[in-house]
Amino acid sequence: MPWKNAHLMSIRHNFVLQALSPGSNISALCRDYNVSRKTGYKWLHRYRIGGVLALDNLDRGPAAGRPLKVSAEMAIEVLNIRDAHPTWGARKLQVMLKRQYPAKEVPSERTIGRILTRAGRVKPRRVRGRKSSPSKRPNLEITGSNQVWTVDFKGWWRTGTGRRVEPLTVRDAHSRFLLAVRVPRTIRTEDVRPIFEELFKRFGMPDAILSDNGSPFASRGQSGLTKLSAWWVALGIQHVRSRPGCPQDNGGHERMHLDMKRELQNHPAWNVEEQQVACERWRHEFNEVRPHEALGQATPSSVYRRSRRVFPSSAPQCVYPSEWSTRRVQKGGTVRYNGFQRHVSAALRGYDIGFEPLDGPHFRVWFAGLCLGVGRLPWNQALRPPGTDVTQL
């Protein structure tokens, strides 16, 4: 017996012996031993029932050998579902049991967790510390489907033939509905844009798209635009970028990628074609079968609704107010205004941009609904950031 427990039992034993002595005062004894009267009478009750050994602390946790209050058949069914979905936790497994046995009483989450632990199906997780970022996190209020789509590339792996695959994943932030898991030929715009065209035709267009700062979604230029994101903006879709080095800004998407790593990447297919089939099969299960805690254990497909924003059949045109000056961006991303030619963005080649007049010689440059910056006549300097005070120009 540990020394600490032996010392506690000695104190309690002394208390009981004094309390059972003729003429003893229980209240005074409790004050002397610095315990409540309730605790003092509890020790007396234990001693009368089980003697000195009953004064030891009772084990309040589930003993390793304590039998589970669940049938062997139900325990086997829990393990079968877990084997089919190795990354699912007790809560999801309980939802699946309720679906399969609506007329039966299924085990609690705690009991399912104990079944998994005893069967060796649970591995301890490593907790990582979070790094703080001084920049401001994107402020997105999401209350319905298609308000925000999140996009990213899953980390690459190789098929059995040695071919590198890097799936593009597109997800609705509200419903968690996974719109696409595609393996493009490359991650270049010419191979990625057709995927988005197909998604826009099938599901409609979102209000905004959240991505990281990597290619082909964003660039290091002043506008931060690429050919792909410029096309989104021309369609009237807001492009929101996460903070550099802050994957938590798109945490739900990153969490989904962790499931993909466990269930897809760790079991690569033989070739690209078979890998795409496996990705589509996994997407179907994610949308139609897997319960999601954030959705009240519903499936994403039961929550998602198609967007009312229809994808246009012709190329998007940027229209600006009549009092603005309009110029077309030329080859190389340059534009001529007020006798000066300045570089704006190579991603905007072929698009029209608008010059909004401000007080005095100042103006603001727009591409669709995106402000590219502010300038001053004569335009002999590069554009300043959109938030620049015109008095500083």
C-alpha cells in the first residue's frame, strides 16, 4: 500500500477509535481533524460495515477487469464498424449503431470508447502547441451554403506506378459538403480552371472562395491575383486568403485533409485512374455516410443546397460607372492612363479596369469589385495599397 494511503487510513482509524469511545463528541472530533461532520459519519459508517480496510479510498474509475454492460454481439459490431472506418471516434460509431439498430439500446460514447481501448483500437494523440500570428484572421460569417467555398491541394503522394498525385479539394464551409476531390494533371491554372468551371455549372457559384497563398490561387504581387483568382473576381466571387503560415484559418479543410491522409494517402492506388476512383468513393462516403458533429451528426449531403448564382455562358465583363475612366490591361500586365504606362498585374491581361476619381488629382483603381490601390495625377508612380490615405500621396 502506498505511504500516502497508509497515512490517510491511520488518521481515519484514529478518528473512528476516538469517535467510538464512550462520551465522545463527534462535532468536536471533526473540528480537530479538520473534516466535515458528513465526512466523519461516512468514515464511521464504512468502519461498521467493512472494518479498517473499508476506510481506504474507493476506486471511482472503471477497473480494467470490470465487465462491460454490453452484449458481446454489440461489442463485436462496434469493432466491425471501427475496422471499416479506422479514423472514426466513439461519437460517430454511436451514430452508426443507432442507424443500424433503431429499435435497440446502443452503448454510450464512454462505453464504446472503453471497447475500443480494450481492443487496442485507440492510439494516444500527440498534442501540439499553437503558434500565434500578429496578423488579423479573415472575418467570415457563414450562415448558409455557398457563402464560402474552401479550396486547397492535399499533400502529394505516389501511386503504385510511381506517378505523383496531388488532389484538389473543394468544400462548402457551411455544410461541410465536399464538392470535389480531383487529381489534375498539374496544379497549373490551365488544368485547374476546367474543374472549377464544371463545379460552377453543376453547383452554381459561391459568394467567396477561401484559399491559402500558394499557386495557383494567389501570388506575391501587389494585387495578390493569379489568372485563376482574377477569373473568380471577374465572375463576382470574392477571393479571401488565409494568413501566411496559419493553416488554422482554414482549419476545417485541414482537418478533412488529415482524414484523407489516413484513409486515402496511406493506401495509395496502383495508378492515377484507380486513385481518382478511390477519391470519388471516399468523397461519396464523406458526404453521404459519415456523420458530422458540427451538423448535429447529420451528413453534409442532407444539409447542402445548390447555389442560386448561375455560371454565365459567356466570358465575364467588368462594367464600371459611366463617370469612371476604363482601360484594358495589355500584354505583360501594363495599362496606360493619363499619358503614363504602369504595371498593374499580369493576371489581369485582357480585363478592363476602372479609374474612380477622388478629391483633387487622386484616383482609385478597381478590378470588378476589388480595389487594386490608389494613385495621384500625373500617374508617374506605382499604385499605393488600397488603404493608403490620399493626403499621403
